[in-house]
Amino acid sequence: MEQKQFQAESKRMLDLMIHSIYTHKEIFLRELISNASDAIDKRYFKSLSDNEGLNRDDFHIFLHPDKDLRTLTITDNGIGMTAEELEANLGVIAHSGSRAFKSENELDENTDIIGQFGVGFYSAFMVAKKVTVRTKAAGSDTAYEWQSEGVDGYTVDTCDKADIGTEIVLELIDDTEDEKYSEYLEEFRLRQLVKKYSDYIRFPIQMEVTRSKKVEGTEDQYEDVHEIATLNSMTPMWKKNKNELTDEDYNRFYREQYFDYTEPLSHLHSRNEGAVNYNMLLYIPAKAPYDYYSKSFEKGLTLYSNGVMIMEKCADLLPDHFSFVKGLVDSEDLSLNISREMLQHDRQLKLIAKSLEKSIKNELTKMLKTDREKYEKFWEAFGIQLKFGIYNGFGVNKELLQDLLLFHSSGCDKPEGYSTLAEYVSRMREDQKYIYYAAGESVPRCAGLPASELVRDKGYEVLYLTEHVDEFTIQTLQQYSDKEFKNVSAGDLGLESEEDKTALEKKNEEAKDLFEEMQKALEGKVKAVRLSSRLKSHPVCLSSDGDLSLEMEKVLNNMPVGQKVQAERVLELNADHPVFAVLNRLLTEDKDKLAKYTNLLYQQALLIEGMPIEDPVALSSMICDLMV
């Protein structure tokens, strides 16, 4: 028996294989089972032309752990290998027998044979100090044994083996403090790995298992019995016809896979064929996971290739704005790298991701139009993510997401009701220039703003923005259906005629001395003091000039950053309120009292906007001084 050496490149590849390519050692079982499945596929394919009379029920893969010998044996009754094939497939790392088989038999690239790069077998050396392969090829009278202890080389010799197929014996590495290789001899661990990675291999993966059985003729006596069990389910639910499945089937799968006791709001199940072929089964959850809005949350779909699990969470398949979606994709067209753990960022993956994004958008649009109650439940769980999706990336996704947005609105039948932007625009008056909105911590606070009162009384609807991201989203959108957004607390509201504007300018000019004195009393806290066109019954309010609104100032200053920001604040007064007459009188009679009144009105305006007052003790003292 001759000792043979791997090629120099193969030695380096094997060393890389053992130490670098695979992230998790447990992957070895997935690779060996996938190879066994390929071997069975090849034999089945050849049997069709050789009139061997085999069908799929004749094939299986068998696992046999032996704790005494510390060996794990994987056996299949697939096509087997000749001596030449052993040399070619196992003597040269990265030679793909599956790819060669496809080429020799002129099979289409879409033929379901998993192996592509010929390196998966060598993952066995991550857990085994010695690997023995016994194989007998279909149509051959001689069996061969390949044996290796790693980079030192390998031997090939004849052996006794009656049945066609391949038997791989792994002699496991001794346990260390850091690694317990004997776990791969435990029944529960092998069951777990098969279920995780190879549950949908289409041939039965079997193993002798132990179960407890009641002794006949007794009521409470049990004995352990040994039986052959199939560990995998073989048929992926997503490859079944939708007509065969019920909502309960989908919901059961969701609960079992994602450990969510709440039924999903919706599911998407389809086969997509075209530039890239794939099956998808996606779910829209009813509730956000506890960590969804935290840095610890990991988005991603489970990725399969021909039923073999490749990645548990493939983040590249989901955009951030749809990161709440759970589910899986199974494609035979993916370009996998040699470890199957990472994907080439190629055209196929991007095409799948784009197609999924469109499918999710369509499902949400359908839910919005046909089941408003369900959509609003979805919105309460994940609406913030869609709004952030518009703001993030400088609005690159606004066309995709804007019609999915919901906001509380004064135009709804109930105070906490929701409106889409399209619904708001459909209710706009013919003379309405803007989509009006008010920003605050809650619907009552938004509705209670003085400017909101005026806009509503003029007969215009007001959107109530109650989430921190809302105004950033609105500013990113800039407009909807050719209508610009307008904050009721900022800038010109467009509600006045030119005559009204001229009259207000004249009144502001007449009160110029009063405003200068008030601005002096506020010591730079406001950019200006002026009369307002946005007040009806309230004496005072704060507005802002520039792009930074008062609500955005609050949001930004609540973030854990050192530098604080401040909007360009304007103190606006109601010329028709009795307080304004008092201020004018104090300008000539008592400027000290005018300064106190000015500061009191400013603090009052801050409270109306939900902003913190600067010195509660000073405010309390000032009120007491004015009362006596």
C-alpha cells in the first residue's frame, strides 16, 4: 500500500480548510451528507439510462456513531467511486466530481446536484484526526479504501465491501478543554445538526435511536428500545404546491421555526423563475421582537441551496426598511464560495434581493388596501422602520415607501385614527397650498398647539407627527403629489390674503419699539418678537425660522451627543388678545414689569411646545412677584 502525497497547492488548501474557511466545525456533517446526497442523485440518474430499475425509495444515508471507538460513520448507497475517481476527487482538493459529472453527462447547470467546488469533504478534518473512505462504484467488482490523517498524505488500497456506495469513517479528535469533539457522537446533537442543515435533503437520513417504551402488561414500567429512525423531513414545505397547504400549515411552520407564539399577519409563498430561480416563504410578524429596535437585532432570511441550509441569517437579502420580515429563500442558481458559508456578491444575489423587496412592498400594499385593521396593527409594530427607511439614505427609498406611511390626522373619524398621504391629499380643499402637520409627543399635544387650532378652524386638515423620526421623514420627502409639507409652527402658513399680510406688517411696524424692548428682556433667547398670523385664542406661541424646527431641536438634544442645537426661535404674539394691550401699556408705564411679563410669556410658550423651562425656581418666584 503506497503512501501518496497531496499536491503542494492541495496541502495549503487543506491547511486553510481546517483552520480558516469554515466558521463552525459542525458544518462538516452538512458537507458530508450533501456529498452523499449527490452520490445518490448520480446513481439514480444513471439508473434511468442503465435500466437498473431503481427508484428514489431505494436510497438512504445512514449515520452510525460509536462512542467506544470514537468514530462517526456516514454511509450512502449512491454511485460510489473507482480507484481513478478516488484519486481525482480526494487526491486533489477543489476538484469537483459533481461538476465533472454534469459535464460528462451533458446535464443542465440547473440539475439538482449540490456539490460544486470539491472541498466540502475535507471539512471532515476539522473534527477528525483520521478519515477512512470505503467505496464501491456501480458496475465495478472491486472496492477501494482511501485513508488519510491530514496534510501528511493519503493511501489507496483495495478492500472488502459488498454493497455499491460509500462509507466514510471519521475517527474524532480527542476532546480538549476548549473543544468537545465527542458531542458529534451524541444522538441529540446529530439529530439537531441534521434538522438544522440537512432537513430537506430529499433522501432519508437514518440513524439507530433509543426511545423509551412501556413494557407490555405493566402500567408504569418502561424499557429502552432501539429502532431505525429517519431524522429529516425530506420535502420542504416551500416546494409544495400552495393548494396543498392551509393557513394553519403556514402558521405552524412559522411558530416552530421562529419560536413566536403570535400568528403572523401575512405570509408570501411563491416560486420565481426568470433571470434567477428561487422559492421563497416569507412572513410578516404581528409583533416586533423585544430587541428589534436595538443594535443587537440581526436581520436576515435563512438561505438554502437545493434544500441545504447555507446561511441562517443572510442579511443581504433584506433591505433595512424591511428587516422585520422573517422567512427563507431556496435557490439553485446561487454562486457559492468554497465553504458555502459566504456568498459571492454577484448578480444573482442582487436580483433575488430586489425581487424580494418588490414582493414585500406588494404584500404590504395589498394589506393596506384590503385589510386596514391588520395593516394598522402591522404599522404600530413596524411603522417606525418604514419611516426611518425614507429618512435613511437621503430619501433614496422614498418612492418605494411613501404610499405605505400612516400618520394620525385631524381628518380621521376618531382622534387616534390613521391617514395615508394619499387619503390626506384626496380630502384637500381646492385652494389648499400645503399638507399641514404639527409635531409633538402625542396626538392631544399636537392638537393643542395654538397654530393647529387656527389651521383646523380655517377648514384644513392637520397631520399629527408623534414619533421622533416623523419630521425628519417629512423633510426628506419634501413633497407628496406635488404638494409641499408645512409645519404649522414654522414659516408662512399661506392662509392669509395679500391684504391681511400688508395689515400685519403695518401692525408689526407700529409695535417695533415694544418688540425691541421685549427682545432685549429675553437676552438673546429668541431671534425675533413679532405679531402672529397663526394665533386665534392663545396670546403667544413659539415658532421657528430656518430648517430646524422646535420639535427637531427637542429630538436632537435628547440624543447622547455632547453638542446641543437650537432652532431660530421666534416669539409670536396675538394682536387681538387682551395681553397684547397690557404689554403696550407697560412699555410706557413700567418697563421692569414688561420684562417680567415678557419672560413669563416666553416660559409659557415653551410649555405649550412641550419644551423644558430653563429655571423653574425663577419662574415660580416671578409668578409670585406678579401676584402681589
